[in-house]
Amino acid sequence: MKKLLISTATITLLAAAPALAATPDFNTVDKDGNGSVSFEELIVVMPDTSKEQFAAVDLDQSGELSKEEYETATKS
């Protein structure tokens, strides 16, 4: 089951990659400086990102992207 979830997340992440391409660094997007990026913060710099794409890269389902999640999603 865990392997299936990882595979699904990876496929979804790859589908979301175009919307997350060529993005500013994490600290630039994390406007409130709380150490995570909310959907609202993200769409300021990447307005074409959907809630579904955001949720797909929010692997821990916290509702925000950690630095690791953000960097994994945005690296080329």
C-alpha cells in the first residue's frame, strides 16, 4: 500500500511539475516566515497552480508545503 501511495504521489507530482517550474526559492514564497508555504502564498508566485496540484505535492497532507516538499516539487 505504501508503495502504491508513493507511486501515485510521484506521478501526480510529475503532472504538477509544469505549474511548479521556474519558481522562486522557498524563503521568497514563504512570505509570513513560518517555515511552510500555504496555497495562498504559492498562488501569488504561481497563479496557475490548482488546489489539486498543491495537494498532490503536500505529501504529509498538512495543508501547507514544507521546505522539503516545496523543493522536491520545484527541482528540475
